[in-house]
Amino acid sequence: LHRYYRRKDLAMSPELRAARDLGVIDSSMTVQDIPDLGDLEVFERFYDRKFDPRVGPKNAVKLWFEKSKQWTSFRESIMRYAAFLRYRELLQAGKLENFGAANAQVAKTLQKEFGTDVAAAHLARNLLGDYGNLPVMANWIRARVIPFFSFQWTLIERYPRLFWNAAKMGDIKGAG
């Protein structure tokens, strides 16, 4: 995954290729919700295309924003890829009991109709928030009304399903 992000080695394992093709990696909030900062009016001054040594601090801020976005995307892709690999392993072994934040019937149908990789990708994306699969209205709100709304939307969708699946498994125990 590190070599993939550094663009040094484009040879990928079959698992990494499946994760990329099925939208597991590069589907984080950073990729989906945070635009290139140079496109935002408030940050345009940091993205001058001319080199001028007197604007060193501006270049440092620009570099910091770019590297922060890359690091955050890489960190989140590591978690998503690990979830994909684990779900894939459990599905192949027939031992998956907890469906995380996904609908169990949808995951089972995806596995039956499209295969283990598709089901594992669905489970991994839902576990960490599927920012690339928002309803039209949520995308409209994100673009026009509330910045970073996709984060709130994924929480609204994810937590009830997490609790529901945990309760069905008996993982939620009463106090006392």
C-alpha cells in the first residue's frame, strides 16, 4: 500500500488491486469531502504558481496542507484495506458473524451474486464510512449548505447499524 501511494511501484497484489477497483482505498472523507485547497478562495494566496523566495512561509503552508491531506488519506486507506482483508478472510472461511455497519442481507447477497471481494469491499467501506456512496440529497447539502456534511451523514447511517448488528450478536450487555 505504501508503494502504491508513493507511486514508486505500480505492481499490485491481487488483493490490493481488488481493493482499489472496488473503492475500498481512496474512498475516505479526505478524498471525497476535502477539495484541493488551492481551489478554495480563502487558500488561493498560498497556491501562487510563481516561485518567489519571499513567499517561503506561503510555500510552507501549501506544502503542509498537501502533505497533511496525503498522510490522512494514506492512514485511512491502511485501515480500510486492513478491514477489507479481514472481511475477505472471514467470508472465504465462512466464519463471518458480525457485519459491522453493513446490512447483513445485503452483504450475503453481494457475496452470493458477485463474489467474496465485492462483499468484503462493501463491509469494509460501511465499517469506516462509505463517503463515496452518499444519497443525492446528502451530496447536495455537502456541496451547498454544510461543509463536511458527509461525515455527519455517515455517522447517522453507520451507528444505528453498528448497534443493531452488535445487539443481534449479543455483544451489547446490560449494566450490572
